[in-house]
Amino acid sequence: MTTATLVGLTEAEVAQRVAAGQVNRADDATSRSLADILRANTLTLFNAMLGTAFVLVLLTGRWQDALFGLVLVVNTLVGVVTEYRAKRTLDQLAVLDAPTARALRDGQVREVAVGHVVLDDVLEIAAGDQVPVDAEVLQTRGLELDESLLTGESRPVRRGTGEEVLSGSSVVAGAATVRAVRVGADSYAQKVTAAAKRYSLASSELQAGVRRVLRVVSWIIVPMAVLLGLSQLRALGGWDAALANGTWRDAVVQSVAGVVGMIPDGLVLLVSLNFALAAVLLARRGVLVQELPAVEVLARVDVLCLDKTGTITDGAVACEALLVLDADGEPTSAQPDRRVLAVLAAIGAQPGANATAAALAEHVRSRAGTAPGAASGASTTGSAIVPAAVGASVPFSSARKWSALDADGEAWVLGAPEVVLAGREDALARATLAAARERAGAGARVVLLSRAPEGLPDVDEAMPAVVPAALAVLAERVRGDASATLGYFREQDVALHVISGDNADTVGAIATKVELLGPGVDVPGTDARTLPDDVAALGDALQDAPVLGRVTPEQKVGIVEALQAQGRTVAMTGDGVNDALAIKTADLGIAMGEGARATKAVSRIVLLDGRFATLPGVLAQGRRVIANMERVATFFLVKTAYSTVLAVVTVLATLAVPIGYPFLPRHLTLVSALTIGIPGFLLSLPPSQERYVPGFLRRVLSFALPAGLLVAVAAMGVYLATRDPAHDGETTARTLATLSATGLGLVIVVAYQGRFAWWKAAMVAVLAAAGVGAPYVPLARDFFLLEVPTAADWLLVLAVVAVGGALLVLLRRVVQARDGGHAGRAGSPSVGPTT
């Protein structure tokens, strides 16, 4: 296949390659399969342990004590259903966001899915594209690639005819026609794009913390179950008596009660469930969560870096004025001559022309028929402007900030005035830069068109002396919701940094317009070229520079790294290929839906509707999820702590005095439902504005361990004080121990319920009434094996709950004060947005 006759493959040739498996299919699923979801939610260590305990209790015939097994089944079903719904939602959104390629087939360019590209396909690639396959360059029009996703080096590299381009690299300038030489599993696409898009449950602090707790429990649970079973057999008269009179069933049930109480059943599932649920809720808002643990990062974000174009502004650019410069560099009222207009039209007609070039070309078309030298606003019926004939060219690069071309035998340069005229101190340059700054200060984007008498500049050399010819004044549309959205982040104590490749004065003017730092606060822009390279020094400089202009892609990465070095959790938004590496480096990369494919591929979250105003709802959802998880984890681990203590005490006490375990499994089911399950679900509904602070496990355990010890002491004390083996007093003792544990559990719920609300008070009252009323309702009394307490019994329970509750509240305040107010983020009194 020669470059002179590029017709691409025929449909028959495509069919042959598909049949031979030479197609760019790869495992780029955005979510796990149903089989994977089923395995993940059923084949777990803790399901195995709980399932074994469930079977053992059923073998005893005490099905009432096997109720925890139903909780296991329900939790598993909820997890499978919820994750499957999340899978379907993410799959549907991913289809809408699926990348495509432009393939030349039968002599015509067709849009095809990346997965349908076959070996030897001829493809067209241009600025903003991600190369879908490994390919050989057949024709190039100033092709420059960003291979940072492959090499980590963000400096653009040029590729000529006959050279190879790798899948995963991004086109940052120019365009090319290439031929696919490696597809599917043989190319980098499988390793880069597919890996970036895959649905995953990456490790997070929440998940890691929960796994550490469960790992510890798994080490002690088996020996504890054996010891507890032996101790209960001894308490019931030994092996012979237990086998003779059937009391072995009691020993099994009581040992299972201790084991089940130690397992924070459902906690692992609840972490994944909350992440998946957040992903579904966010998907309904047009937000694609590519990694579920990203919702945790959302809650921790305290710095938001914004790319101006496409985020604060909508990315649409229009040329408002074209100012002709005189010999002194001063703007005049003269109309640009046809030669200047022809050059601008040629720039806009270049393959892969960016938005600025396209806006200039559109401005030229709108002036068609305007006679040179005519008064401003006058027009004639002259012919349309014909683009100049283009020879050699240097495509635009965000790193260089300029482009150049040979038009009708004359070299021209179009770019940022301060870059094109960098280092010049002559009067012409000073006057031109002053005129550019004046327009940029009003929020406009200004580019300079100059003649290059010495010919096309060399990209690796300093800019030669050019002659300014005209200033193009362009403006972007500011998003109508930008001010309100930025105001929300200010209220949430999220620091804001605008980093842009545009002129610093222009960016500063737009930041002031959208009230970046508050109403009426002037925000000056800082030229990023004056910033230090050292990470520590750069971090200090950023304290006084919230708005940066002329930022290169390398600097964007450096800015993110400097903020991270200060211990900040950084979110980065963007839409262009020059944002890709910074978005990948940030703790949370957020891509706009209309952005470049490469940028979306490396981001963790994609705003499919491209609406900046969606972000507050995204942040609020993340904070709600994390607040809920810390609350629920606290409830679960308090139960784990007191169950473990009770098991140890029971085993040790039986060595001296045979005693039973204070609870049966059915009692723990009642306590868990009233103090963990129901309140944990209801208290997860309110939004939260509190930013998550690292140290989740330390904060939870600092309360859960001493609180669990206190509940264990109270329950065991009540049990030992009221049990009377000689008169079959085990049922009464266990009833009072259950009521005491329920009362203290509700105190913990109150301590963690956060800001007072009538429905929370009603919830606690209903739960307390359910606990108190259980012994008086015949069905509940028989099912949970309870006794009706006497007045003296109630006084004992009330005294234990009052004293223990006061100590729990004091403990809560001490832990919270020690942690600087961060203990129990779920207790935040804040209410987040509902948008």
C-alpha cells in the first residue's frame, strides 16, 4: 500500500481480518461480569465462617438462633443486586463514552469503534485523539505526540513518515495518516486505554482499614470458637452429660453466639455496597465513576485545581476583534489587508486546527466582502477571502504556545504575544505587548500574528525576530453556573487554583469575574514562567498565586505534586490532552465529557454532561458515603469488641466457675438490629459537608475498643448478678444482659447521630420502645427467649445504662477532643447540598 493511492481496506479485506482474529478487540470491560460479582459477594472467608456457624445451629434444631444466617443471605443478595445495577449503569454510560476511530475504507473515511479496527487499517489521527493501535506513519502533517502515558515524559515528540506511533500516545499537534501494524492484545491499547477504563475496586483507606480488622479477627476466631465450645460443655456437666441429655446443643448454640458476635458481618460488604450505591446515584447525574473507591477520595479533597477552558468557560471561542498594528506596534482602526485575512483563513483550514485557529477562520469568513482600507463596519460585495497556499508548517503545541506556516512563500507566526516576543526590549515589542496586556486584562484571550522575515522558526531554537502584524482579540463564554459552583467550594473550605495555558492577565480577569476568591475580590494572574521548579519552593509560591497563566503541561504536573507534598488531597479538572498527565497525577482526576479521549481515559471520574455545576453534588455524595461508613464501622466494631471480651471472659471464668455465655445468637440478632442495622441505615441518609480526614481506623478503634470493653463489663456484670442456675435463672439473666446491651448501644447511636433532628429523636424512641416492649409481646418473647423483668430488674438495667451511658458520652467527647473534632465524621452537624 503506497501513500500515493490511499484507499484503505475494502470491506472484503476487513472481513478476512476479522475472521482471522486480526481485530483490535481487547478486554476493555468497564465493569465486572455477573459471575465475578456473584463470586465476590458469596465466596468470602467471612461468608464461609458465618455459613458454617449457620449450619451448626440448624443441626441443633434451634432455628430461632440461626436468624443471623438470614442476614447473611440478605446482605449477599443486596450486594449482588446493587453491584449488578451499578454494572448496568456504568456499562450503559461507557457505551455513550466509547472511543471511536476514523478509518479509511473503500476510499472513504468512516467512524468506527476502536474495537472494530483491524490489522492494516488506514486511520486518520488529529490533535486531541488518542492513538488506538500501534501504527506506521504513512503521511504526516506536523504530527506531534505526547507519550507521557507510556514513558512518563510529557515533552511532545515529532514523528515522521515511516516512523511508528504507539497506542496510548496522544496527538497534541498536527495530524497524520497511519496504518495499523499491531492490534488487540499485541498493542499497547490493552495495557493503557483498556486498563484505565476498567471498572475496579482499587484499594482505599476504608477498605484497607476494614481488612486489617477482619484479618485480626480471623486469626483469633477459630481457636476462640473451640475454647468457648469446650468451656460451655464443661459448664453443662462435661462431654458425657452433654451427650446423654442433649445439652450439647446448648453448648454449640452458645459458642456460636460468641463467634457470630465477634464477626463484623456485613462490614466488608457495606464498604463495597456504599461505593457501588454512590456510583449509581452519581451515574444518574451524568457522572461516570471509573473506579468506585474514587468516592472516598471525593470526600477527602481539600484542593481543587481548575483548567479554565472547558471548566470555568464552556470552551467556545469567538474572535471579537482583529486589530491591525502600525509600524510602532500600536493598534489602528484600519481594516486588515487581504493578505493577513488569507493567512488567517489558511491557519484555520489546517488539518487538526485548534479552537483558536477555527475562530479566526470563522471571523475571516464573516468579513467576506470587506474591502481593504474601508471604514470600520463598511462592506462591499467583494469576493470571499481565499486561504493562502500553505507550504511547510509548524503545528501549534501547548508547550510552545505558537504555530507557524509558509503562506504564499512568506513565513508567518501565530501565538501568545509574550512568547513570540519573549526577550525583546525594542519599542515595537514593548508597544505590542502593552496593547496585548490591555486587552487581556479585560478577560480576553489575545494572540499575535507576525511576519517572520527569517523564515519558519525552528522548534528547538529561540524565536527569531518577527514583525507584529495584527492582534486577534478572542473571548470565551463563561459558564453561567461557574460563580455559584466556586462559591460552594469556598464554603466547603476547598482551596481553589485556576491553572491555564492562557495569558495570566486574561485568566485573572475571568477568575475575578466568576468571584474565585469571593464577591468583589480582585484576583491577579501570575505568569507560571516566573515560578520556581523546586517542589517545596513551588508549594510556597502557590500560597499567594491562586491563578496561574502560561502553564505548561509539565508545570501542571509539578503544581499538583507540590500541593500533594504539602499533604493536600488534590482534585484536578480538565478536558484537553495537555491536562492528561496532571489529571493522572492528581489524587482525583476529573475529566469533562466533551474532553479529549486521552484525558477521559486516565481520569477516575468523567462528567459526561460536561457541567461544572455537577461537581458540588459529586463532592456531597462522596462525603455522605464516607460519613456513613465511619458511623457504621463504629457500630460494628463496638459489637466486635464486646463480643470478643465476653468470649475471653467466659472461657477464663469457666476454668474456676462454670458459667454460660451471656447471650444466645437470637439475643445478639435483636441487639444488632436495634443498635446497628436500623439506625445505621437511617443515619446514612442525611448529607454531610464534612471533609474526610485520614485516620479512619485509628479514630474508629479509639472509641470502639474502650466502648466495647465497657459494654462487655456491663453485660457480664448484669448476667452474673442475676443468674441463678439452681432455679433456672439463665433466661432472666440473659434477658437483662440483652436489655443492658441494647440500652448502651442506643446511647452510642445518640452520640453519633450528629445534629439534632426530630426524626432522629423519633427513631431512637421507637428503637428504645421496641427493646423495652420485646419481653411483653408474646411472639417476640417466645422467639427471642426473653423473660418479663420485675421492677427490681428494670431498676438494675436503668442504673447500668445510666452509668454506662454517661461513661460512653464522656469517652466520645474525650476521643473527639483528642482528634481535633475529627472523631466520628458522621457526627457532623453540617447539611450538604441537595443539587
